[in-house]
Amino acid sequence: MELSAWLSLALICLLGAMTPGASLAVVLKHTLSGGRLNGVVTSIAHGLGVAMYATLTVAGLAILIKETPWLFNFIKYAGIVMLLWLAYQALRSKPSQAKLDQHTEAVTLGQSFLHGFMIAFLNPKLAIFFLALFGQFVDAQASLGQNVIMVSTVAGIDTLWYCLIAVVLSHSALLDKLRNNVHIIDKVSGIALLAVAARIAF
């Protein structure tokens, strides 16, 4: 994988992880309820769930390239449309006053792991996102090493970001700042998605 392609992939994954949502709410809940270790365990489990979706997506696309190249091309260009739609939604983002769920009921490490994994595993949007995103980076000559790099990049960035949240950003003032500026993160994400779509289309 070329460095420019990897940087594009890494940037979109980072911005995607940074956008507050259900996953962030779960990590925060377990960090506040059980402590930083619980937050880290939740983050690692979430990263494993993301890695599972990424692996299945890469493997499925690799099979499509070999067996039905026309179907792969269809999915690839449908992915461009999906990326454009995601970019449009992100660019329309406005400041929100929504508050994250911060219940403080005590939780075990086992519960933290299970909840972190399931919030990723039960999110079908991840499969759609990876299908649209990876369709732009997988090619017929991709080696096992290249596919491992792609999956590791996605899972690693996701895990490290949420671990950072659990370890460093548990201070309420910082969390409020992140939440209050989610529309800025969304707009940057939208621009990055547009850039990837344009890179493939032209």
C-alpha cells in the first residue's frame, strides 16, 4: 500500500473514531463506573470488534476481486456514492447540546469487555462503512501483509483513541469541550471523505 493511500485511510479512521457517538458513551460509562482500567478494557474490546468487521470486509472483497471482478467494481463505485453521502451528512453537522450518558453504576471488567465488543459487533453501520471505505483501497495484487496493515490500522487507531479517552480525557471539562466541538470534527471528516471519493473517481 502506498504511503499516501495509507495516510488517507488512517486519517478517515482517526476522524471516525474521534466523532462522539454510542461507542464513546459506552467507553465513558465504564470509565466513570469502574475506573480507567475498565475504560481501557472496554476500548480494547471495541477495537477487537472493529478488527473483526474489517477482517471480514477485506476477505470478502479479496474473493470478489478474484471471482467476480464486475461485482467488485460495482461495489467499489457504490462505495464512492456512500462516501459522498457520509461526507454530505458530516458537512451538514451543527453544534449540538446533546449530553452523553454517564451513569455511575459499578461494573466488572468482564462487563466492560462484553459491552465494548458488543457495541461494535451489533453496529451494522460498521460493515457498511468498511465496505465503502475498503473498496477504495483493496486491489487484486494486495498481499496478505497489505491486508493485515489495513486491518491493523483501523483496529489500532480505534483502540488507541478510546484508550486515550479512558486514560486522559476522563476530566469532565475536556469531555465537554470534545462534545461541544463535534460539529467541527464532523466537518473535517466530511472533507476527508470527499477527498478519498475524489481520489478514486478522478
